[in-house]
Amino acid sequence: MSGAQRKLTEHPVLIFLGVIATIIGALAAGKDLFSSDDTPPRAGGSAPASAPAPAPPADADDSPPTPTSRPSPTRTRSVEIFPEPEEETVEPETRPTRSVPSTPGRAAVPTPAARPPAHSGPLIVRIDMGTSGKVGPTTWRARSNPGANTVVNDSGGRLDRGCYVQWTVKRGGEVVQLAQSERCRPPSITLFSFGDTLDQVGAYTLTADITTDWGQKGSTTVAFDVVPR
């Protein structure tokens, strides 16, 4: 037995590792062989020659061959669909309308009460004596001229137009003065002036007879005394 063989027998581990390495190398070579796509060439053979193209048939037309129509690939196009904008509804301008109550059938319409004329009814007459020369509730001095006014009312109120006064002054029952006024009472104007009628002492009466443009009539009388100065 040689010295090298003796060393190998003495080291069995080295022999085991060598066997494993040999097996691994063989597996790697077989993997490369099976993974190759090319057919391994035959030993001693030449590469196969390419077959010649077949000749066209004798009855073929000279026109160029019509290319075979192939279905065109379908192209899909993505289209984004946006929602249509909502139209704003503009409400027409509304105007307030008068509500008319519906009445079934013909309802009886009440007849308005007849209004009285603007100037009607009895006249209410008052005589206002002036205060010039007045020395008592119904007494005036002789030779004074207090004057007098009338206040006349009817159903329509106080009258100062279309109203006429007839004045009559009596002393002891005897007519001593007559006068006519165009209005019942013009503002701030004395309707009646005594003049010098009250120069004498005595018992007097003053009467105002009223007529109006509307056919109304009224009358009133005041009594007073005239005393010496």
C-alpha cells in the first residue's frame, strides 16, 4: 500500500467530502443540459438545410394576392360621463292678488241706509250779546252799543253760509229797529249794531229770525234792560 492511499484511509472525512463534491458537479451539469432549449446536435451530422419555398400554382392570377383580412383589434375608449348640470328653475314673480270670497248663489246685498241731507232738521239759534256797556247779567247802560251775534246749528253742524238773519229790536213792545244780515255769523264780525237805539232807558227785546238756502227756518229772542249811565 502506498503512502498516499494510507493517508486517505486514515482520513475518511476527506473521502466523504470528495464524493459529495462529485455528486454536486454531476447534478449541475445535468441541470444545464435539460434547461437548454436547443436540440443537441447529432454527432457527426450537419445542420439541416432550409426547405425551398413551394412554387405558386400554374392557374394563379398575376394579380397580387389579396391580403387576408384580419379582424382589427377592438379599441376601447373610456369616456367620462359627467352629470348634466341641473337647470335652475326661476319662479315667476308673484303678485299679491285680492282674495274674493265666493258666495254660493246670489246673496242679498244690504241696502245702505239713506243719509240725511247735509242741511236738514230744525235750526238751533242762539243770540250772543256783546259786553260793551254791560253792567249786569242782562243790563246795559244807556247810549251803549254792545252789538250781537247769532250761533246757528242744524243736523249737519254749525252754519255760517247760506244762512240769513232778520233782526228786530223792540222797546216796550214797540219796534224801534230792523236790520238784515247776509250771514248767520261771519268770523270776528258783529252781525248786528244797535247804533243809537239804546239811548233811552227801558226794557228791550232782540229777535233773530233765521232762514237758509235749504228752506230751513228758526227764531230766538233775548230780553235785556237799559239803565241810566
